[in-house]
Amino acid sequence: MNRTNQFVKHMTVALILMCTAITSSESKEISVKNCLIENCLSRPIVDGVINEDEWREATRINRFVQVKPNEASNPSEKTTVLLLITNSTFYIAAKLYDKSPSDIIAKVSRQGASISNDDFFRVQIDPFNSKRAGYRFQVNMNSVRNEGIFLNITSINDDWTSIWEAKATQTSYGWSTEIAIPFKSLSFDPETDVWGFNVFRYISRKNELISWITRNQESNISVSGSLSGFKGIQKGLGLDVVPNLSFQSSSNDETGVSEDMFQPSLDVFYKITPSLNGSLTFNTDFSATEVDDRRVDLSQFSLFFPEKRAFFLREFDIFDFGGIGSDFSYSRFGGSQSQNARPFFSRKIGLGTDGSPVDIIGGAKVSGRLKGYDLGVLIVEQDSYQDVKQKSLFVGRISKNINSNTTLGLIHTRGDPRSNNRNSVTGMDLRYRNSSTTEDVIEGNIWYQSSTNDYAMSDEDAFGISLSKPSPRGFRGLLQYQNVGKNFNPALGFVSRRNVELYRGIFGYVKQFDDHPYIRKIYSGADTAYWDLKGMNKLQSYTQFYRLLDVEYHSGDKFNISYVRFGEGIYSENNQPFSNLDIVLPEREYHWDRYGIYFRSSKSRSIDFKLNYYTGDYYTGTRDSGSIDLGYRPRPGLDFSIDYNYWDVDLPEGSFILRQLDAKFSWNFFEYLSWVNVIQYDNISKSLGFNSRLHWTKKAGENLYLVFTNNYSEIDEANSRDFELISRDASIKVNYTIRF
């Protein structure tokens, strides 16, 4: 069957299935809270101290409800939010009352760090009122800013950064905060007067989340009210110029090669219209990007690492496709499994197969919204490296909201950053989410992709469909099917499994307790996934994960007991999971069972820990595995953590023990200066890495980095372990954003 017929067949079947699910779920339209905001001439001083004279013209919101634990009930503490705008800036202030101000939790003081376990105040803005995309800004009592951009409606990428102000201070009644978000930092439609808007407050010691709008205990961008009064706002010239200077010194003791390099670079960001952004980058430098978490690969499938580089994270949501990688709570399905067949994965650009940097000569990006369409175009010129020639890479994405619940989109990529072959991918996706109803949410995704390269091949397609009911209470579930061709090759995307059909199902039940003294909710359910090799009547792998009992307490502590059944087929030397350990398993199908227990204490405490232990069969033998994570925050600004992972594998073909250690120490000297140190070690690669990163930031958009990285190799001589230095790097980088 040719590709056109395959496409028509797949899409017709998928549309029938989705439409059946959609039309069968009758729902009631919700009544949306509305609020009018005033455009004022005066600008409040953003210092965290709310001066009533400065905010006298502000719109006030003081009617809030609980999201968790008891949705729609009255909050335990009073909150007042004040809103006003000028032509250039959106100002938000909050009075966060607390009957016990001394019990407010504010342990994080490093800018950009996660504050999800502190008391925090959060603003969510949807400038296009689409209920599908938007921004999140949050702050704790130490004035630590944390921002993110929504993907897949429900997922948040908190590596995205922007320029905005926030100050907070403790008061006699609790704490207060003031926030200023320049319209230059947002994409918006100047003809749209109404924005989607919501605010949240989290009281950590009570594990209580409150908000202006709540629905189904969700806190994603689809849950919002309407804020009107934005006509007449201005983006200014809309031009950001960001010069970067860096100096790097590196040496490799194995090769004897040393290099000193001075690298100027330039990023330019221009708002072509208030809703359409243009970006240029020249001689791009990523030397100050945070290091990836270390992972040991003991499987036949590729690992997935998220993007952290700022240039690629701007307007990152525009390029999202088909709901691939979407979160589904209580699921064990993540990482490379959920990301399989992603058509565009920006980490393929500027990084070699081993993760080493590849120079980017320059790049251009246009992304945003135009006349009802979401648009994204990315062009990057990547320098030559090893045997790969200089490459021009292209990604184009367009989507449109057919109605308030449904989006139709196309994507096209061209170029192969890691070989000299030609490659292109074209895809189409249809997405549904009934987020504007009072009933349980139903989500659906359909997508189809086709790749081409220098060698004409068959079976270069991929197709997927999913339907889910992500209810926070009662019954919840998901059905998913995916078909990835043997020769499907998105050179600018991510594939961990080819020539497979995925059949996946989740079914579970959540019981919430409104009046239990300790327990907040209990979950029990199953998450199963089967990958069959296409046309071979053979199993590639399967996972049956049963949460027999999953308990969450009011304190934030969690506990679960699980049973897991695994299966995997090994049919050639290319499928061997332990080839790097010289352990060869017989070529056949394997099935085994494991049992586990898990406990995690709340991170709102000064000391927290996580314990995890599993035991049972493993291929031809047995495996005991466990992990322990410890965190210690003796005072604000000082944070220690250590994660230790242990495997004891006993197989007739060979046994081994895995030890993996990750330790982090961070110290905030004061509000603008932080020092983060990371040590990573595992005994499989016999390597130890040390990364030290000093970061000064007076305000958003002004940064100075000093980064040191040392890599060591383990020596085992006469049972006396030692480490020798393999390579070292030192770099200093400064950038400054000039706004017009």
C-alpha cells in the first residue's frame, strides 16, 4: 500500500475514533469569571512593599477558593491581589495573609531555582485567551523568580526564561509581593482586549493550593478567567540586543591538547508584531548552560535529555507536535518512551552524538501568532565537525485552532545535523481537549509523519493516536496506539524505537478524602505498554506496572507499593542491553516480575528524603535495586542534596553492581550571587565529573557566569581506587540585554 493510501486509512480511522469519543462526552459550558483592569499613568515602585497610594487605582481580587485539598472550599488564609497596567507593563501585587507568619516556608534564595516546595505566589497569563498556551510567573518570599512556558496545555517547561521583576517581603500579617511584567516580554495580539488569567497561592506547610479560578483540581493554562482592558498597550520598539562575551580555557590530559578561546557572540530579538517574534543568533555560545543529569544506559533504547539552551527555548511551545511527551500523572511512562517519534528535538542541533558541543555559525527564528495561526520557522547554520560537513537546518511549524477545543497543525523539517545525508520529515497533527467544560476533561491526539532521505525506502512513516481522561478524582485512564516504521528517520527529531507498534493503556481510580486527619488521597491502578515488532510476530518489550496502593498525605509525604511485570525480546547482538559490560544474553524472549516499595517525604521540611527499593527476577537471573535521595536546607540560601542509586544484578552470564552518585551543593551569598557545585559518578563508566558554576545576576537579562568543569577517570590498581584527571575546562561569560 502506498503512503497516500496509508495516510488516508490511518487518519480516517483515527478521526472516527476521536469524534466518537468527543461527541459521546456531553458537557456543560462553564461560566467564566471576568475582571476589568484599569490602564493607569502612575507606576508603582516594585519593592515588595505595597503602598496603598501607588495601588489606589488597581483592580482588586479577594475572592479565592481552594484547589487542593478540598476544591471550591474556602481557603485557610486570606489573600488579596491587586492588578493594574500601564502602556508598557503589567503590574501585579499580592497581600498574602498568614495567621502564623513565622511558619511561612521560604528556604530557596537562588534565582531560577525551583520554589515548588516553598510558599509561593503564581501568575498565569494567556494573552491570546486560547486556553492552550501561555506563561507562568511565580515568586517566593525571598524574591526568587521562577518562570515557565506551557507545552501540551498541561506540561510546563521551566527552563524557559524571560525578563521581568519581582520583589517580596515578610510583613506583620504574612508576606507581600509586587511583580512587573513588561509587555515586551510577552507575545500578544494588540487587537485582543481580553486575556486569559489566573493567580495561585501555595501554602507549603499545609500543602494547600488556592486560586481565583479552579476546575477539576487542575492548575494548567486552560483553567483561567478573563481579564479585559488590554487595548492600547505597547511593546515599544520591541528590540532586544544581547551581546555575549566568553573566554574558555580547556585541556585534555589524554591527548595533551590545550586550547584558549575568546568567543564573542550576539543574540538579537525583535517583535515583528506584538504577537510575532524574530530572533537572530551569531556565533552562538552555550558555555554557561547547566550540566545534564548523569544517567547510566543499561538498555537497548536511547536516553532522552531535555533542552536547556535559552535560544531554543524561546517560543518553544510553537514547535510542539501531537502531544508527544505529554505528562499523565501516576504514569510510569516517561523519558525516551513517551518522547518516541518526536519530529523536532532541538538538542540534535549544536551537539554531537556523544553530547559534545558543535559550533553554530548562526541562526534565525520567527515564531508567534499571526491572523489566527501559530507559526514557527527555525533556520540554523551548523559548522562542520569530524566528518560532517557544514549544514543548513530548517524547521517549519504551523497550526490553527479550528474551534475552542480543537487544533490542526503541520510540521516540516529539513537537514541532518549528524551526517552528510539529506533528510526531511513532514507531519500533520490534530489535537482535542474539552477544557471549556465543567465535566471531566477528555483529551485526544492524532498525528502522522513521513520521512525521506538519500535512499528511497519503504516504511518511512509514523502514526499515533491517543485518548485520555486525566481526572484528578474517580476513574481516570488513557488509550494509546503508535506505529513507527522500520526506516522512519527524523534526523532533527528523536526516535528510540523503530519498526514497532505500541499498545498502551492506563486505568485507575483516585479516592480523595475531605475529612481524613492524615490521608489526602489514595490511588490504585495499572499502566501497561506493549511494543511489538511490526510484521514479525515478535515482542520487542512490554511493561505492566501496577500501583497496588499509592497514598498521599496532607503533609505532602507519599508512599506506594507496586508490582511490575516486564518482558523483552533479544534477537541479535544489536539488542544486547549489557554490551558495554561484555555480558551476552541468549537470543530469546524474557519475562520477569519485580516488587517494590517507595516513600518520599515532603520537601517543605529542612531535611527530606526519598527511598525506593525493588527486588525480583531480571532476564536470566535476579536484581535487587534501590535508591536514596537526601536533601538538607539548614537555612535560606544553603542547600545540600545527595542521590545514590544501587543495582545488584546476578546473571548466569555475568554479574555486576551499579553504583551511581549525584551530589549538589548550592550557596547563595546574597540575592544576586549564587554558587552551584555538582559531582556525578558511576562505576560503570568509571568516570567522575565535577562542575562548579558561579552566577551573578543583578536583574533579569544581566548575567555573569564563571564555570569550572573537571572530568576524572577511575583507576583500580591493587584494589586501591584512585582518580586521574582527564580533562578540565574553565570559562567566564557575560551577557547584557539592551531593550528598545
